[in-house]
Amino acid sequence: CIRFFTGMCNGTMIAARVSVTELAKGNHDLEARGMGLVMSMVGFGMLIGPAIGGVLSEPVTQHPDIDFGRFEDLLLKFPFLLPNLIGGLLCTLSTLQIMFSVEETLPEDKLRSPKYVLPDAVRLLAGLPSKAWSRFKSRKNGDYVGVEYEA
């Protein structure tokens, strides 16, 4: 269930690939270098992220020489609060940096007003259960067409 929500909310790779493609402006060598950089940073994040999370988790018991002051009781009660707060802060800072430093590549006449963001999100999320149910029913009825493998 957690992996489902993580995957549903994680559009990072799609956005990164589209950004690299648009910034390369048809230069295939530059696009290949950009994609290589994106993929290497994904690998680096998979290595360094858990290590940083491990260092920051259970900070009161792992680092008894540090005085956490009035937050010590909170960190004892919620030992994984610190890595989650720092991760959330980094995500927020990244979002703000992207909002203010990446220019929009879609022509202005094709842009929609921001007032449609919330209704579009609600419509998308409201439609997910019916799409999932229809896929489930088609599998149950035998209408599901899978990949055929030759023996």
C-alpha cells in the first residue's frame, strides 16, 4: 500500500526526463549527457539517502553527547522525526527552487489558469478507483490481454 502511494506521488523521473529533453533543444549529445547525469544522481541518492536517514534516525540514542534541549522528549517519542523533517524541508526547498528558477517552456497561449489545478487534481483522484475497478473487472472476466510468451 505504501509503495502504491509512493509511486503515485512520485513524478520526479518523468519531470526530470522532460526537463532534460526540453533544455537540450534537439541536441542529442547534450540530451544524452543530461540523462546520464539524472540517472547517476538517482543512483547516488539511493546510496546516500538511506545512509543519511540512518545517521539522523534515533538521534538521542545514537548521539548521546549532543544536547537536544527541549526537543529531546519529542525525539525520544518519535525517533524517526528528524530524518523525515529534514527530507520534507529538502523537498520543499527543491520545489521552491524549481518554481523560481526553471522557465516555462509551454507557449503562453497553451497555458491554463492556476485556478484549474485543484479541480483537475480532484477529478484525477476521484477517477482512480473507477479505473482500477474496471481493470480489475476486465481481468476477472478474462478480457485482460497479457503478454504471450512462446515456449
